[in-house]
Amino acid sequence: AWYHMRRTSELPSAASLHDTSDSEDATEEAPPGLTLSGVTYVPDQSVGLGFRATVIFGSTGNGQAYNADVTFGAQISETGGLISMYLDGNGYFMCEVNDRSNPQIHARVYIEYNDVDKVFDGLFTVTVNVAGGLLKGVNPGNNAGSVHIHADPEEWYIHVGTPSSPVGLDVLGMFRMESYLMVGENLPPPPDPPANVMSIITPTTIVRHPGLDSADGFAFGSRVGFDTGRLGLPPFYARLNMGMGFDIALLNYGPDVFCEGAPPGSTIGIDGWYANGQMYAYIGMDIGIYVDIWVASGEFSIINANMAALLQVGAPNPSWIQG
């Protein structure tokens, strides 16, 4: 018989496992291919042999500090060749091994190699939600960021976060840190400056020509922000926010990209390698007073100031700067 494996449930605890002989009718009731671990084996004629093994471990004290499970699996063809293999792991921090519903930190890794299509793909993700959100990831679902490594015959890349989904943490809802680093092919474009800058300055956003919507090379960026939110000390109120950041990309556009009007055979940058970058900073404050008297009522601003600076650069050949 040929089989592939399908996981139909979460890994059970050791205490929940029992022998099928506990029930006289167990053999008749259990569907074909079902195992005590919840893995179901389904016929597949392309697979000669498949297996998986899981290790569950953790710290002393019921894994309260940390606990994890790591699964390794592989599939072998009828002729003995490798079809695929994978490593699937989950790490849980500050939660018990028998109750993983609300871990403070959750790390997930899934690495797979498909030998038939020659595809390697690895995804590493960390979710952070400590002390009810005092420290949490900046992305939806409290995702603190992902590392994605991919290679196939057509393209390869390494993304430690991306402009749209950076690696970062939010502290107390007041301080925010975000970063990304990308290397490889078909990299996404840089992000716009933050709204705090764009609301004051209306720059020419760094965009690529529609024919250059993807490029090869490396890009990285980082930004930090601080926002107190509204603070009240009746009858006064105040708010302060500030931040800064940068984005840099060095990309290879190839030998066929040149400036309009340039001599035939010339390319931009150095043999097609061209750099774009931007730096920015902003600060804003609002201090006022709340009045409720017979002649007037409401909030009246005493000081309301917003400032921003932006510098954008492209180089070399052509080289330009604006700010």
C-alpha cells in the first residue's frame, strides 16, 4: 500500500493516549488509517513510504517557562527517491504545556523542501502579546514579524520583514519600533513616509516606473515613533508625538534600463545598480485647556505645532536630491 499523512488534530498530551484494546468495538468503529496521535494515513500511489516523528518538550514545572513541539516528516517515492521533507515546530513561552490557548510569546517555524519541483521554503514567525498588550507585535494578530526564505528555479529571496509587514514591537501603546531587511529577487517597492510627515509635506513619493515594479538587490529600513496619546490634568490637556526613520534600496535594474535622452548603450547607475533612499523626522505637540463657563465651553488650544523634515536621494547616474 502507498500512503501520505494528513494531520487531523492538534498533538495530544501523553495522558490522553490510550490503547485501542480499551474498547471491544474499537476495531470496528475506527476508520481505516486512523492512529492514536490523530494522524490519518490516506492512500497515495505516488508515495512509497512516508513517516513523521514528533518530539514534545518543555521546562520543569509543567513547561510554564517554555514548551515546544517539533515534527519532522518525509515522503519517499516508489523508486526510493526523495519527494519532500519538512520540519514543523511551535514554541510557547509563559504558558503551560496543557494550556496553550494564550501564550505570551509564540514562535512558529515551518521549513519544507520539495525535491520534485526543487523548491525550498522556510517561514519563521513570532507573535508577542505580553501582559495583556503592554508589549505586543506591531502587525495584525500581534504578529511581531516573520522571516521568509525562499528558493526555486525561478527566483530566490530572504525577507526579514517587509515594508508592508515589518518586524517590530509596540510598547505600552506609546513607543513603536519597526524594521525590515530584504535580499534577493523581485523585491517590493519602498513604503511611503509616515502619515505624520505626509500630512505636513507633500513630496514626490519614490516610485518605480510601471515597467520596473520589481527589481533585484537588497533593501532595508527602520522607523521609531513615540506618541503619548491624550494626557489630561484638568483643566489642561496635552499630547506629544515624534518619530524618525529611513529607507534604503540598492537594486539591479539590468542592462536595458536607461534615462530618456541618454546615449545608446548607456545604463543607469553602475552597470544597472542604482540606489534610492529617504530619511525623515517629525514632531507634533498640542497643549490646551478645557473651559466650561457661562460665556463659552469646549477645548481651546494654547500651543499646536507640527514640524517635519524629509530628504530623498537617488544616485548615481543620474544623481538627484530633494528635501
